[in-house]
Amino acid sequence: MKKTDILIIGSGIAGLFCAIKIGKKRPDLSIAIMTKDKVKNSNTQLAQGGIAVVTDCIEDSFEQHIQDTLKSGGGLCDEEVVKMVIHQAPERLNELIDIGVSFDKNKSGIWNLGLEGGHSQHRILHHKDISGAEIEKNLIETIKQLSNITLLEDHLVIDVDTKKNNGRINCTGAFYCDKINKKVKYIRAKTIVLSTGGCGQIFKNTTNPEIATGDGIAIASRAGAVIKDMQYIQFHPTALYEENKNPFFLISEAVRGFGAHIVNEDQKRFIFKDDIRGELATRDIVSQAISKEIEMSGNPYVYLDCRHLDFEEFYSHFPSITEYCKTIGLHPEKDLIPIVPVAHYQCGGINVNKKSQTNIKNLYAIGECSRTGLHGKNRLASNSLLEALVFAHQASEHIAKNIDDLSFAPKDAMLQFDEPLMDKDSNYFMKFKKELQTMMTFFYASNDSDFVKILNRIESMKMATVGLLFKKKKITTQLIEFTNMLTVAKIIIEHHKTKVLKSAVMY
């Protein structure tokens, strides 16, 4: 494929939903979705909890959901964005239902709404504990039915191409690695949408899959896009502890909403010391309370206690969590489950407006890689899938309306992609990757403020990586991903440094 009207990079809920919206509205436009692995391999596929939507306007209200979101975000949310997202939620939900997505109902046929930390009401629609997989499956099936959408798996985008026009940077195409044919190629596009997900693999302990290397942030940064608030990495408080595991298995927030307790080695609940909501406080508060307890006790984890719950009903709600626990010899009905906070979600990212536009013309960002203003410094549980849907919709509307005013830029670039690096070079990258993950994990756990030392080490790793590129004279997927990880790690540290310096000036 030499050109496409719209190039969407990433195949999670945001990218797929955006493609469907444009594909249906404008069947005359060509749309290509590039994903660096298989289409199903995304954070969306792993989402357990569900999607937060106000459906019960007697007990619940838009205003309550808005206030819950603002409180969770610690005063850093954009209130107008919060209102837009929450008011759009029922319409976007109906669009998911229209393509076949199923959400659980009770015996009376009413939504079986879940409760999660930070929410004042039950408002989480879910499909057992595999909500993301249910949504992703139906989005993919819908994509296959639209003839103007091409899905390209094993296509890793390296960088977007830009040109200056009348003093403004324009996005004109992208260089990508065709991993099957081992070639670097170029595609022209009138519009590009980044929907590449998060950067959890920068940390040693994370729920994010191996593909979550911050590619979109790095690509956008190199192109000149504004990146904002990357210091706000959300740690999920209840990941199942397994030594030397990456990624960790997530135990949904909904389990605590169902009534599970968090206890220490003495089987005592302790979260109430930090917040009167206990286990149903927001993720940042619960994670910090657990971290303090771990530090005081010297034990590597605390426990999730489900033993007092109705297990038949528990299994009905959380079959995949129960089954996974059993594979490692744990039985939630009689055993305490070891848990630990781990990196889960980036609240910052590529800065966009309400139409999902970046500061670069023709370049949009949606989903976790974007910074919309919804989350502030801490995401309210199950607001992420909702955000992805709303901003995918916003982008689709703007693109469909304005793309006819755009034209393809001429380009004749072609690069050669050689054979992958040898095993010894794979080990070389793995060694650096583990060092970076350990360094970033320690930085967040200890709040280490030696920014210069960390930034210098990141820079030296980057120089070593570039040196290997010149030595081998070839591009590899490992090199691309690790370079992106280093770029994003540096941005996180720099944003964290700026926050600390601002705080020092304030006080």
C-alpha cells in the first residue's frame, strides 16, 4: 500500500472505533489500520472492569459522575472535557451495543452495574471480567465488514513524516517496518491518528503487555507534538504478586467493589487509616496505603481477602480471575491472594483538544497515548474505555468533515530493512531494557530526585543503542521499541522534575 486517506496507528478500542465511525460515515475514504503485533494484542483486550456510564438517572446522575471524576483527578482535570465525555457516554454506549457488544444484566433484565474505587454509585457496565475482550471482539468483526478499511498486522510504525507549510508543521505520511517482509516502507496519508496505547513496559512491575513501549508518545515527540503530564503514571493497587513476572496479572477494581478486603500479614484491614472509603478509595490512595504497609512490614506484598464473599456469585462475576488464580494454586474462596501495586496507566500523553487534534496539522491522538484533560493526575476507574470512545468519535467527526480540503504530499522515500539482529544482540537489548525498567521502578517507589544521574544514564543508553545501529547498519523492531522506551522515560523524568521544581517555588 503506497497511500491511504487515513492512517490509524494502533488497534485498541480507540483506533478501531475511530475507523468504524469514519468508515461508515465516509465509505469513499480509504482507511488503513497499522498494528505492530496481531490486532487482538492490546490493552483493550486485557481490560477487566468495564465502562463507566450513567444509565440510572434516579439513583445516579451526570453531575455525580462528573464530581467523582474531578475529585479523582486531584484538581487537574479540564472540567469542560469531563462534562463532554460524561454527557456523551450513553450515546457511545448505544453504538457499542448496536455492533453486538454484550453487557451483563440481572435476572430482571436490568444492567448489572458494578462499583469501583472513587465512584459514588454503581455505574460500571461490564461483561463478566472480560469486558475489554468482548468489546475488542465485536469491533474487529465490524471492521471486517467494512470494505474501505484495511487491517495491517505486524506493521510497526517508526516515525511520522512532517513538512512545514506556511510556518506550521503538517503530517504527511509515515515510515513503517513491515515485520513479515523485513522491509522499511513509506506510506502517504492525508491524516494520521495515533492510538498506540501506553508505556507500562518502561517499568519492571506492570500490568501492560510487552507491546506497551510508549511508541506513540515517542513518535509524536520526535515530530514536534506537545507532550503533557507524563509524570502522572497510575499504579493499580491490586495486581497478583508473582515473583519475576512481567506483566503482572490484574485483579480488577470490581473485585473490591464486590466486597473484597485488603489485609496485611496479620489479616487486618488498614486502608481506612488513609481514607474513610477504605478499599473503595481512588487508586492512588489505595496504592500509596499498600506501599506504606509493605515498607513498614518488610513483606513484598499484602493480601486481597475474598473468603467472606458468596463464591458462587463471585465465580459468576469473575471467572477469568478465579481460573487464573487456580492455575498458580490459589483458591479465592479459601486462600488469601497476594497483591502489590504496579504501573498500569499513563494519565498524561500527547496533548489534544476536544476534537482530538494535536498541535501538528493532520495528526490526531486518541486513547491512552493522548492527554485529553479528562483524568488529571489520577484516572477514575473505568473512565478510560469511555474516554477512548468519546475522543475516537470526536476525531472521526472532525476528520470526515475536513479531509476533503487536504491533499497527498509527494514522497519517494524508500529504506531497506535488513535481517533481524542475532541472538547476542537480542540479549544486548534485553540487558538494557531490564536496567531501564529497574531504574524507573526504583525512581517511582523511592521518589528519587537525582534527576541528573537518571537522565545521564538514559542518554548513555541511547548513545549505545545508536552506536549499535551504525555498527550493524540495520533497523530492527527491538531497536525501534527500545529507542521509544528511552525517549518516553526521559520525558517522564523531565516532567517529574518540572513538577518538583514548581512545587519548590510555590512553597
